Amino acid sequence: MSVMAQRTITGKVSAVEEPEGIPGVNIKIKDSSIGTVTNLEGEYSLVVPDDTQFLIFSFVGFKSKEVALTNSSTLNVVLDLDVKLLNEVVIVGYGTQERREITGSVASIKSEAIENLMSPSFESQFAGRAPGVQVTTPSGVLGQRPIIRIRGVNSISSNANPLIVIDGVPVLDSDRSAIVDSNPLANINPADISSYEVLKDGSASAIYGSRAANGVILITTKRGSTGKAKVSYNTSLGVNKEINRFELLTGDQFVSIANEKRTNAGQSPLAVLGTNTDWQDMVFRAGFTQQHNLSISGGSDATKYFFSLGFTDQESSIISNDLSRYSFRANLNHSVSNRVRLGTSLSYSFTEIVGLNVGPGFLSGVIYNATRSLPNVPIYDSENIAFDGFNVTPNGSTTGFGNNLAGPDNNISNIGFVIQNNEYRNRVHRMMGNAFAEVDLLQGLTAKTQIGVDITLANDFRSLDPRHGDGRGSNGDVYMGYSPASRWNWQNTLNYQTVFANDHSLNITAGLEYQFSKFYNFFGQGSDLSDSFYRKNNLISGSFNDQFTGGGYTERGFDSYFGRFNYSYQGKYLASFTLRNDGISDLAAGNKRGTFYGGSIGWRLSAENFFNSDLISDLKMRASFAEVGNTEIGSFAAFGGYSPVLGGAGAGIGYDRIANNQLQWETSRKLNIGLDMNIGAVTISADYFKNNINGLILEAPTIPSLGVPKNKINQNVGSMTNSGLELRVMSKVLENESFSWNTDFNITFISNKVNSLVQPLSSAYNRTVEGKSIAQLYGYQWAGVNTANGNPMYYSGEGIVQFNLEQDIDGKNQKTWRAYDPENPANISVLGDFPTRDFLGNTLPKWQGGWSNSFKFGQFDAEIFTRFSGGNYIMNESLRGLLGQGFSNNHVSILNRWTESGQVTDIPKLFTATDQDMWQNSASNSRFIEKGDFVRIQNIIVGYTLPAELLASAFDGMITNARFFAQVQNPFLFTGYSGLDPEANQYSSQLQFGVDYNVAPIVRTYSVGLNVGF
């Protein structure tokens, strides 16, 4: 019997970035399974055979290092950072984790791909960047919030937006303006952000318990690092243009069409040849946009800092729609000792949004007005001094007639005058920050306390000119509103990390969290002004005859106790379990608290001894299940109470809502099964998910005799399911000394089904019923145009009916519904029933994704980013309105109207004042429903980095790096949709969606910029 000689090697593993030591480094004898890992101080001890020649040191985020042994028994190793793998360490709730050990579904989005883009807010650029994350920018109006859905729509009536957490603090994300779209996330400077993590499945998000049903987005801002001060300046200048315009009639074409409508109805013509005016020129422009960001970062081993200043000024492609933002950030970290650390993150921003009336059916709504105004009359009248040289009737009631015998339908105002003289403005001061203290109590045991605040001070100002437009009826109007909101959040956590018996790794977190939010609003309004002079800057006492005031207050409290247990055995058997108990002030005492849980497991097959593949370098299977909740159910949702009432006897109170002490929060049970795999230079991640959402809060009807206010009561009675597949493929397609090509592709397939309701839920365009997807388009089914007489036809049950476009005969109305006989289409003698309604299409995309290709050639770099989506349908309400039969402008397709027997067309015979019967305006209409499939080239970027040698010689080392770039956003769109943009959407609620209704076109941006470091 022989015994092999052995010896013990000890040492410490560190890095320039982590000189105190790196815990968890894997150390193995080359060509052997014998190894160990470093402890929390980065130290290790390993017994090796005497003939061992090499040890291999590896850790995520650092380059593996093979080190030869010498006669010494001490071996200290310094690892080099691997910039290619930095994103492998990701932020999770209340901590960090190596991606290789994550068993949930977490998507990371690189900040570098977003921070230089011309965008009013960072989240609008998430679209297509991560599987399972749908982001829709519904219009080109600056300030409008993108619609974010993570793995589908997860609520019917409650808030469906994800939880946003910045530097560990859940932030306020409600629009605080009553007069313009004011996205609260537009207050945050994208250039300050270091990373984005999206927690998608239940296990990853369960640490947030009752707030995690809609997914969680974790944002980490930039911080300083050890080294001399680094100064960075980034700037971009560009132009915003509308991506498309409406195709409208010219003035001459309008005269012909307008008069034909009336003569077909037996009425005299009103339109007379005049100018050829495109009113869209009055509302669209080439808007100048610029952004500037200056930062300084650095620090010592003890203190690290990051400071930044930012300024952005963006003019929309719509005149009188602007956004400007000033921002400041200060992030500090200080090590008091080896065991005590302090830090803070502070930011301030001032954002101003200048808006305008964008109401889809408002007479001064910018898109409605510009597309309906008469194109044969001029915009200006230089002699009309009373109305600032605009073409307005002497009494100010409508746009001037020009040569016509009448003005436009509904007394449409002159949009040029309205834009120039009315003002809509929102200003927001926002302060966000947190301060933390961290203490190492024992080896591996760390206590942390963090207090965070988010204060929003928002004010509105609206001024309407008394002479013309929206302010004429009230003889001028001034509105001012003040809507502050505040939140404080206090978190206390204990974290314990240890490695025992060399193979077992534990990471345990326990904590408690308290949060309190307050929301105020107050407004003052005055109309019937004594003089227009007093409406310019503020509401002035004594300057108005009619006054209105109002306000409200809401507060919400929240407390939580939570824990998370992560376990790893040899890095190949992984498990994570989370438990959280939350309490919320919106629910009654018996149901105020709820317990939520999540668990996940993972198996790294590639770490098994039996796994021996030269092709697959890493293979991990994972699965998770969790139950999480949705607290955004409305303030004091379970409580009954009173509200102010103004009656004949004066101000009082009245019973407003009945209590439901049994009401609970909505819950989601989330299942996820996935795999992560590296095949050569290709990384693949795939997931199957299913989310069963229960206890959805809906208004259940009550019998009137009970005396319940509004005959409704909130109950947990709805349920819904989202399920789907996600795939992400990343690869280094080609890499050599002079050229590299990286690609990143993702696609998601998703389906939605409503399982239970109290009753069908309907809106003007949509209907939600059991067994179908939420918010289906619902309305009338178009059957075409009768080729014999030009009548519009619709389905009524199984048959077809036509609306008879005939003049009255002997005072008898002939315009009624008649049966359609395909054997004798000219026969209109048989009366018919009214058209019937049916389901016409799904509004939620069934597939979506993105594809990024980045290239480097010498000092040049480029990226082409493509997005795609489809499987949904859109109601093109804009087109229906533009085919109206009144005295206003039309879409150019109306030229293809029916004019003679036998003509095949989809535009009926023109006949004035028949919009409702011709186009069934009260609901969706299959005549205007189109597929929403599209492929969009989202961004094209080309950059050039100056050689370091050139900078060193030209600037004596003062400039360390410089990159010039040019980019275009939204350059190309490929779609079969006939409207301006298939993502245009007037409504953002879960129950009313998929309607393109006079939406401002999406913006295309051309810009150039510079990134320079000192």
C-alpha cells in the first residue's frame, strides 16, 4: 500500500477592482475535479498531490487564470476583469447574484444601447430589447408614457404597470398632470443609469411579494470606482420629424367630393374652388432636439463618487409640443472601516412639458382639426388683425369660409390660431434619493439599513384665448393645478453568505420594509375673463367672473417582512426560496395581510462529471413557481364611505361606496421552465411560462332594491391566464483583429385568455368575455358595397342588409335598412333588420421580438436594431372619420367612391349626413379593422472612435477617449397597415385597446453626437 505525497497551498484571490479579496472564486487542479472556493475574504486553502503543476482560478466577470505552482506553499492570485462578462453579475431584489446561479427568469438590458438615443424617457427604448417585455409608444406626443407589459396583461381593472425600483427604492410612477401627458419616468436622466434588470417570472420577482404581479424593473445608477477622476461629456444634436402624414384631399378635390355628397342628397352645393391648403403644414415641423450630459467619477479605496449634470431639450414633430429637463445626480460610497460602509444616491430634476389639445374628437384637437379643416380656404388672413392675421370669422366662431357658402362642420376652429394663443404647460420638480449604512457584524453576516424618498412637485397651467377656439364659449379660461406626491421607504436587511465543506454555498437574506405615500391635488380655475392680458402667466385675482376650485388627498401605507434562501452545491445544483408577508392600508383588517412565496431550482448539467462535450460549454435547466400579488387595486378599495356632495341645500356629504371587508388583492400563480446554454460562441436562453391570475377585482352588480351606490360592489371574481414561449439567441458571429460582428435575437409568443367574469365588459370598441382574449374588437361586420346602387352593406345574423341611400319621396323616409338579395342586388323593396355585432379581432400581439446586430471595423462601429410584432388587429378609427359624409376634408381614398352601377369598390355612394348608418360609428367596424403586423428598423447607428495614439499626441493625454456618431431612429417601417403606424393607440387601458383614433404620428429622429472622456 502506497500513500501519495501531498501538500497544502494557501493564498488570497483579489483584483484591482476588489483588492480586499473576491469571495466564491472556483479553484481547481488542472485536469482534475479536486478543488475549492475562496471564503468571504477571498482566501483559500487546498490540499493537492505533490506532483500538481497548475491550478485554475475562475470567477464570473473575470478572466480565468491558469497559474503554475512553485515550491512555495503560498500562492496569491490577481484576476483580470473580463469586460465581456460584466453583465453576468446582475441586480436582483435586495442584492446581487451571479447569472450562472440564477434559477429564475431575469432579463438584462445594456444601458449603453439606450443612453445616447434621443428619447424623452428611458423605458420607451426597452421595446424589443428583452424577451417577454412589450413596450408600446402610442403616439408621437412628448410626455406620453409608453405602455409596458411584462409577459402580457396581468390585470383587468387594476394597474397593470410593472413595479419600478431605482437603486433599491420603489418609485412613484403616476402621471401628476391633469392637462397634458406627463410621464413620471421622463424625470430620470437615462445617461445616469448603469443597468436595467427585468424580473419576469414569479421566483425572480417574489421577493417583492404583493407588488410583483406585473413584473419588476430594477434600475441601478452609475457609481464611482477607485482611481483618478474621470470626466465624461456626451452630447447629441438632432431633428424630430413625423414618420408619416395623412393622405388628404387637395382643395380642388375637396370641392368636387363635398358637392357630390350634397347633390346626391338633393341639396345645393356649398364648396367653391379656392386655395389648396394642407393644414398638416400648420401642425407638423422639423423639431430641433439636443441633449448634453457631463459627469465626473472616481475615488480612493475608502471613498468613491459619481456626479452628473444633464440637460435635454426636445421639440416634437408637432408644433407647440416640447420637453426640457435639467438634472443633477450625486452618488457617494464611503468605507468607514473594513466593516462599516456608508452610501447615498441623490438626484434632482426639473422637467417642463409644453403640450396642446390632442383630444381625438375635440374641435381643437390637433390631429382631428388638421385633418378635417377645409383645404380650399387659407390658414391666414393678413387683414384680420383682431385674430392675429389668421383666417377666422368676424364673430370668432369658426374658421373663415373662404369662397365657400358655409363653414366647416361643427364650427372647427383655426388650428393655427389655437396653437399660437392657447397654452398647456406642466412643470415638475422631482427629488429622489436614498442613504444607507452597511455593517459586517460577523464573518459573512452583513446588516444594512436604507431610507429612500421620492418627492414630486407638479404644477399645471392652462390658458385659453377668449376670442376663438376652446376658450370662446367661456370668454377665456385659466386653469392652475398643484399635485404634489411624496413617498418614503425604509428597508432593513440582514444578509449571510458562507461556503462550508468546500462544496456548499449559502446566501440568506432577511428583511423588513415600511413605505408610506401621500398624494395631493388642488386646482383653481377662472373663466369669463375681464381682459386677455390677465391670462398670460398665472391665475389673477379679480380678473374673472366665474371661479371653480377642487382638490383631493390620498394616502397609502405598506409594511413587509421577507426572506430569501439561495443554495448552491458545487455550482451545479441550485435552489432559491422566497417568502414575504405584506400588509396594505387599502384592505380591511381581516384581509390586510397576505403571504406570498416563490421557489426555483436549477441543474447545471455541464458541471457533471458525465457531461463531456466540446461543443456545449454550459447547460443549465431551471424551473420556478411562485404566487405574487398586485397591490395597485385603488386607494381604500375595500372600504365604504362618503364623498362630498353639492346639492340644492348646499355642500354636504353623501354615501358613495359600499364596503367589502372580504376584498383581497389580486394574485398571480406563475410557472416558469427554462434552459440556458452556450454552444460554442452562441448563447441560448429559452423559457416557457404560464401565469394564472386569480381574484381579479371587478364591479359586481347588485339589485337596485338594496340601495347600494351605483348598484355595484367591488369583488374578487375574475380570473385570467397568460402563457407563452420566449427565446433569446446571442452570438459572436465573427471576430478577428480588424472586424467583429455580434448578434442578439429574441422572440416571444404569448396568448391571453379570460377565464371568468361576473358579466361581459364592454367599451365603444372592445368587449371582454369569458373564453377569449381581453379587449377583443367588437362591432359590426362589413359586407361591402352593393355594386348595383352603391349602398353600404353589413351582416345581420347570417344574412346581409343594406342601408338604402335614397332621397325622401313625398316626404316619406327612404333611408332605411333593406334586405340584400344577391340574385337581385338592385331590389330594395324588402325591409331588413339592423346589423348585428360580433367579435372582430384580438388586440394583443401574439408574437413580438427584436434583433440587434453590432459591428466593429477598425475604429468604426455600427448597430442595426430591428423590432417586430404581430398577430393583433387594429381598428383604424382615423380612417373611418376621414371618410365622413359631412362638410369637412376627407382621406384621398374617398375618390374611389361608388358612382355607377356595376362598379366594384369599398367606398359607398356619397350622401351627406349619413355617417352613422354608412359607417356604424357607435362601435368597431370590420371595414376598418386591419392586421397590426410590422417589422420596424428601430435604430441605425454609425460611430468612429479616434485612435488613442492620436489623442495622446494631439492633446498630451488630456483627452482619453473620443467617439463621434450619427444615428437615425425609426428610419424604416414595413407593414400592411394602411394607417400612419401600427403601434398608434389612442387608449391605454386594459379594457379598451387597439384603436388608432386621430393619433399623432410616431417620431423619426436624425442626430449626430460626441462622447469624450478626460
